[in-house]
Amino acid sequence: MSEVASNLVSRNSRYPCGSGRRYKDCHGAIGGGNADPLARDSRADAAPRHMRTTSSYRAPAAEWAHLSESERAQCGTLMRQALTYQIAGQLDEAAAAYQEVLAQAPSTHDALHMAGVIELSRGNLDKAERLITAAMAARPSYNAIEHNLRLVHDAKFAALLSKTEDLCERALPILGEFTLARGKPHMNSISAEGATSLKKPIHLIGRLDAGESEQSLRRIADLVAPHEPTVWCVGDGIVESAHARNMRRVDAMVGALPRGGTHVYVGVDYNCASWIDRADADRVIVFCGSAAPSFYIEQLRALDRDGSLAI
């Protein structure tokens, strides 16, 4: 098929196999000691001249051995037409031609591969994976087809993440309403305690990353400064401040973590699961920042200890 393609595609153009490379660097570079994924059946050149067609494409003997010479010629013509359609962006016509070939010769590597690329472009990821995997089983693997299979897997993973985030985004408002409603009695009891509740330590927890999270953390620290809060840095931010004695870094390995009192989380784009059970907070407040909905759900579950502590 590489010989056919060379007459249809500029050597500097992108090849439709999906590798993203120029033709001359992809199928046009096949030759020498490399295994040829678009090899021709050597018997095609040995056929009588009157039986040859304008298409020189032939699949290896193992793929078309059961076909007569006239059937191989017909399939070769279909493969040429399919590639022409695919290069022109006429994917429906190209897919139909590849399917005609596969109806006669189900193990035709190039038809399976190129049909898989078409299904990938259409977003039919399961079908694309089946076709490309079947193509890889028919011949030794090579870079272009491995690249295309990776594209399929990446697209499926992205689709899974998108679906997960969509579900979590729908769930968050429900979780928020449930959390707030459940927390009201707790908030009233805190108010009833009056000034005594302010004697408990206040821990502010967040990132010092020179970004929006740090700005929010420092603003909240200024607002509650009269109550001498301790600011806990999660992650790799630099812990320095005019009130350095009130700023510490969370290090669960050595037991450096906020304990008791009111814990104020500024954002949830960090993982506290390894130490949250030891923090033993009396009260938890969360200021929402930027994070994936799925991460919010996981973090809120950890912070309220699966419902035992109101947020």
C-alpha cells in the first residue's frame, strides 16, 4: 500500500494512518532492513500482465492466500480507493471500501488498521481498539500502529475521566446541601459556647505556592490574627513569614500536624488522607478553591471522616 500511497500523497504531507508524521517519515520510509507493515504479495508481479490492475497493492500471502488472483486484484483496487477517500477526508466512503475488503479477507492488516484509524477519528473508541488490535495480531508491530493504539487508549482514559468528573460535578451540590443541613445544629452549639470556643486553637491549612491559594490563606490568617492561628503548609511551599513561629509545615512522618481545635482548610487540592485521622479536629471549615469535582468528593469524605464530623 506504500507504493499506492506515494502516488496520492506528497512526501511532506501528513499520512492518514494517524501517526502525525509526514508520509516520507512514516509509510514512505519503509524499506531496507525494516519490516514492511504495508507489504505487497510478491506473486502480484508474477501474475500475467492482462490480470494486473492499476492498483499494485497486494497483501501478504498469509492474508490473501484464500483469494483468487481476480479477487486479489479487486481487493487491491478497493484498498486504493479507500486510501484515496481517506486522504480526501471522505471517511464514510473509505470505511465502506475497507469493510468490503474485510468481508472477503477478514485478516487484511492494512484494512483493519486504517478502518481503526477512521473509527478513532469518529470517536468510536471500542471499535477502533478492536480493529487496531486485530491488525497488530496479523503482522509484527511497528511504530505507527503502536502510536495509533496509544491514541485510542489515551482517548478512552480521557473519556473515562470526563465521565467521572461530570458525575461528581452533579453530586457536589447534593453533597453540599446535605453537609450544610447536617452541620447547622453543630454550628448553633458552637455559638452557644460563646467566647469559650475561641480559646481552642485555630489551625489554617493550605498551600504556600505563590498563587491564589497562598493569597487566600494569608488573607484568612490576617483576619483571624487576634486569635493567634497556626498556619500549616502542605506541599513544597516555602514557609516564611513575619510571624514565622506561627507557620509550620505538615510532616506526618514525624507527627508535625494540626491537632484539635478548629481546622480551616483553604482549598482541597492536596491529600491529607495519611494524617487526617490523627488530627482529631473539633470543628472543620473548608474554603473552596480550584480542584476537580472528584477530588472534592474524596477530600470531603476524608475531612468529615465518613460522616462522623460535620463540616
